[in-house]
Amino acid sequence: MFEKVDVIVIGAGVVGLSIAKSLLSARKGISVLVLEKESGLGFHASGRNSGVIHAGFYYSPDSLKARFCREGNHDIKELCRLNNIPMKEVGKVVVTSTSEDERRLEDLFKRGLENGVQLELMEAKMLPKFEPLAKTKERFIWSPTTAVSDPRLFIELLANDVVRLGGRLKFNQSVQIDTNNLHVTTSAGGYFAQHIVNAAGGQADRIAKLFNFGLGLTMIPFMGIYRNTSSVILPLKRLVYPVPNPINPFLGVHLTLSVHDLVKIGPTAIPMLNREQYSFAQKWNLRDMLESLRGAYSILKGNSHDFPQLVRSEFPKLFESKLIEEASKLVPSVKAVPGWKKLKPGIRSQLVEAKTGQLINDFVVEGDARSTHVLNVVSPGWTAAIPFGKYVSDRVLTYL
């Protein structure tokens, strides 16, 4: 027997939970079941991100990222305040090292203003008033609305809200889907859904393809490694970022703070072969490997990104000395810190357009009356989760 459910959400990450909460809040009496393949919350991206609440000035003004990051910055802070989740409004400086960086900095500033983000472009002499340990060439951007919080506590809050509103959350639920009848079978039982929401993170593209969505896309996982020290040893006041490289969609090695009085340097963006491989010693998955290699080949034959340069620049950052060298370009006193400690790495599940080799820069939502597929929700996915979840749930509700 298959139990009837209005909506099944596959994936209990921050986006899946946000969608479920929004559905339950918007329509009284709706039945929502969230299925998670792991034994608890935060095993992957939602529990392994940097904890930065981004302001929203990196992204193209017409993108979902820009729209929902700006809104989400406010929403996530408000929820943290209302629920006593630790949060620090520390702000961020974006600094430069070269003349080319200076030009890109001004472009970044203009983009931020176009996105409606509160920013200031300042001369180098003002930097010590914001972050005395940082250095810049001529100018820097000050972002006062950038903040930090604890992503694990936040997803626990969302999970509790889903249950409080009448939703159900089940763990250890690997799924098999009959796409013709919308039958979902797990080890704990079978379900018939009126609508399926695929928010499976690093596995979302595979589920989408079962429904004939996400076609022409492949995925490459990129591993992000951080190291940390106590803020007593390195008394940083603000987050310190470089100007991002326009060729590859990563923010570069930077320095972040945590609500637990840590200073972190990182991350790397190391191309990996396995989607959930957090170390090279983990078991290898042949299917993951073949798909990642196809994605890498697509990038190599395209002309949008310099993949060989990315590999050459990122793999040395596996070594602490290289990570410190990169971070010291922003904050020179990083070199004097003894005993950097490793943090759990994370995986960025980056979609690639197979035909062109273009790395997809925006969130992707595809679907129809039977299913909705949330793809490529990489950074700033956590910051954007609340308004983005409402956007997806509003779309789903039009079909119910």
C-alpha cells in the first residue's frame, strides 16, 4: 500500500527544509513529507558551509542569486535574532593586490549598488579603521551587512519548524521513484505524491534526469578546505576577501570569522571525482568518476574557463603552506600564526553545461505539474534559502 502525500521533498538540507516550511506555512492542511538519505541533518553542504551570511553583491543583477541573497540576508538574521541563534554582524572588506584588481573592484562595487546592496568604496588610508590587519593596494569595498552565524543550528531550527507546522521528516530514506505514477519507495515504506520536490543537493541532477529535466547538464564536485585558529591568536575584526577572479566562479582564498571565536582561512576549490568525497582516502564511486570526467572534458573543450589553470592553482592549496601564502596577501600576519588546525571540508556541487563547458552560475529551477527540481544551489544557497524556499513553494502550490 502506498500512503498518499500532497508533497514529498527529497533532501533535508537548508533549501529542502525551507521549501517544506514555506509550503506548510502557506497552505493549511497540506501534507508534506521530507525524506533524507542520511541519518541526521547537515551531513553535506548545509552543515559544512562557512557560516557567512552574504550581502549579495557578487552576482549578476538579473540572477536568482542576487535577488534571493539580498532578501535572505535580512530574513536569516531576523530568524537568528528571534530564535537566539548566535549571529555576529561583523561586516566584510574586499581588498586588492594589483592594478587589475582595482578595476575589478570598481566593477564589483557598481554591481553591488545595482543589486540594491549597502556598500562603500573607500581609499586605502581608511582600511585600518575597519580592519587593521588587512592590506590593500589603493581602495577597498566595505560591506556592513555581511555577517556570520551557525548553519547547523539554523537547519535544526528549520527542521523543528517543519515538524511544528505539521510536516514529517524521515531519515535514512534512500528513495526509488516510479516517475510514471509518482510512487516513491523507501526502506520504511511507499508513498504516492501529488507533487515531488527534488532538493537533493549533490544528487539533484540525477533525480531530475529521471523526470527528463536537467538534460544537457553534468556535475563536477569541488572540495573546499579550511584551516582555523583562535581569534585570540589572530584578532581579526572583519571578514577579508580578495576581488574574485572573473574566469572561474569562486571567491578565492579569504579570511572569515565564526560565532565560536575562530578565524578561518580558505577555501580551496579542488576538482574532485566523487560527489561526497571529503578526503582522497574515501571509497571511490565509478559512476561519480565517469560523470566528473565528462564534465571536466566539457570545460576543457569549451572556451569559458581556464580549467588547467584552475587545477594548477588549487591543488597546491592542499598544503597548509600554500593556503597561508594566499591568505597572507590579504592579511600579512597570517604567516606568524602557529598551528593552524583543519576543519571539515565541504563539497560544492557545481553544474556544468555539457555542450559548452560553461559552469552554471545561477540557481536553476525546472519542473512541471508533477515535479520541481532545484539544481545548482551552491553559494550563497544558505543565505538565500528562506526567500528562495518561498519562491519554489509558491511555484509548487500553483499545481496543487
